[in-house]
Amino acid sequence: EMELNASVEEFYDKHKKFLKNLKAKTVKYNNVEIPADKALYLYMALNMINREDLAYKIITIDGYPSYKNWFLDGATTLYEYWDCYESKNHHMYSDVLSWMMKTIVGISPDENLPTFEKVEIKPNFFNGLCYAKGSLDSVNGEIKVEWTRENNKIELAIFAPVDNFVVYNGKYLSKGNNEFII
């Protein structure tokens, strides 16, 4: 049984076999039911082994159980159980929201430094995804990231609230709007 304060690294160490078998199960069954005690750390653990693509596939998969099933059921919050019959406002599967901010939008504090001393922007531009937008209030002000894909190019806009705080592609960004074509 995992302790509530377990880190992603501890989760990965304890569940290596589960994570390695996940890809085969996803392909074989075209769906995976994730136990609640593993869901909290699953997506970031997949990032640690460079399987962001698999996390995205699990999050966007059709059928039951899935977040998409909740959305099609009319959900505007996260449910307690996949079956949609119990609590319809519960945090049990909410790590997916943190994963989206850190992985799709790409806003992530540097975990090797004190909280929000440096924020890195590393969005993932998944195939089939054409747009992402998010912001984060930090001690230095609001950080904003928005990207769009059109005609095989990606336009990325990053707003840095102060100089020498937000990093993209290994370089500190200037205060204000910073735009990139990828």
C-alpha cells in the first residue's frame, strides 16, 4: 500500500512492472482501468520514462472507463468512480489536470530549485491536438502559455512576468510576450 506522501520517483520504483506492462495492456485491450491508488502518480511516472504519448493515449481513449466517457456523460467535474454514479465532484483522478498543465501546456517549476525560482516551459505538441492554453500564478506574477498548430507549423506564445525567471529551450526569456514558430 502506498503512503499518501509518496513521490513520483517512489511510485515509479514500486510499480516498474505495472508501467512496463501498461503499453501491452493498452494495445491488447484498447483500454486500461487504472486502480485509484496508481492514478494519482501514473501520468507523471509515464513522463519519467519518456512515455508522455502513452499518458496522452490513456487520457483521451474512447470507451469505458475513460475521462472522455465522463465528458460525453456531461461531466464538468471529475467523478469519484469511473461508473459515473457516485460523487460527481471528487479529486481522486485529478492528477490528470496537473499532467495537462505540465505536459501539454508545458508550465513546470524546476524541481531542483526552491519553489518557483525558475519555471521551465516544455510543451508537448501531440498529434491530433491543435491548441493548448494555460496560465499559472507564481510569486513573480502570472505565467501564460498558448500554442496553436496550423498548416504543419506551431505558433507558441509565452508570457514571462519578469526577466530571468521563465526558461524555454534552455534560455531565459525576457519579461513580456515571447513568440516562437516551430
